[in-house]
Amino acid sequence: MKRVVLLAVLVVAFLFSQAQYEKGSIMLSGNSNFGLNFGSCKVVQDGTSTKVYSYTKFDFGTHAGYAVIDQLVVGLFLNVGLETDKYEDAEYKESYTDLAIGPFARYYITDLNGFWPYAEVGFGGGVSNYKYTPDSGDDETDNAGLMKWYLGVGGAYGLTDNVDLDLFLGYHSDTYSYKADDEDVRSSDGDYKTVFGEFGINLGITVWLGK
């Protein structure tokens, strides 16, 4: 039993003894971001403001990676998005669920007194589900393929030996691909795609094993 305990202590000591961003370091959760938004859309015409719909939006993203060489981390990212829109003058609501996963690569450029600027790129795929819920009657759904890619720059500042405060500024692109379907609640005469592109800022936490 003592040998087992000693071995466990040695393993933990090894994991937390390597330098951060050094080859072999493990990123348990990198550049994680969490967002929960509530809001509404209004139309203003001739001095009159009319509320069109209210919405609730949730976003979560996380990374898990491994330093293949010093300062270069590769791994997988996962993004989940949920949104619900409730219209004021209509007896229905719409909801969207997105799930995307794919590889990413991040390179830490140099140490600036504890602050590490980095560059990152990622791409992946997934699915999107659209749900139409009337106040009466059956729900209707529609599915789409989702392709996502992003690139940008960021910076990491060590809060402790194994925890970084992480800021990322980048461009994100999401492409939704729909198939023609007579039952499609957003009916289309043929296959079509919608493409969204935006610049964004993510603030999160990176946790490391290996330092």
C-alpha cells in the first residue's frame, strides 16, 4: 500500500514539475469561454418603439490539448450554442442548438514578463438543430450541417503556476448547410447555405498539467 501511495505522489509531482508550454504539457481546459445573454429586438418607426421578440442565448467553448513541442499545443475544441427566440405578436417560439468539434493549433510566441502572446487557428464540423414550437399543435424541426473555422491572436497571463487568464481576439465563420425538403419549416426550393462571419473577443481560463 505504501508503494502505491509513493508512486501516486511521484506521478503527481512529475505532472506539476514541467515548465508551462513545454513539450509534454497537457492543457486540460484552454481558452474556455462562457456566455449567457438575455435581450430583445425592437423596431423603432416614427418615434414608436415596438418589441419584436425576446431571446435567451447560451454559449460555451472549451479546448483540450497537448504540447507536441515547446510552445506549440494541438488538440480539439468543442463549442455548444443554444438560443431561444420568443416573438411578441406570434404564438410560437424558435430555438437553435449548435454543436461543433474539431482540431486546433496554438503557438505561444514569447514570454513578456509572464505574459505570453499566441496565435491560434481551428476548424471543425458539427450539426445544428432548429425547432419551431407553436402554442398549439406539434413541434416542427429542421437540421443542418455546420462547418466552423476561426483564427486570431491572444495572450495568456499566469494567475498561478498552473492557471492562466486567457484573452483571445479573432474572426469566426459558421456555415449552415440545408437540404431541400417539402416539409422544411423554412421551405426552400433547393439546397442552400447560410454563412455567418464575425469578430469576437473571448475571455477565459486555461488550466495546465505539466508545470
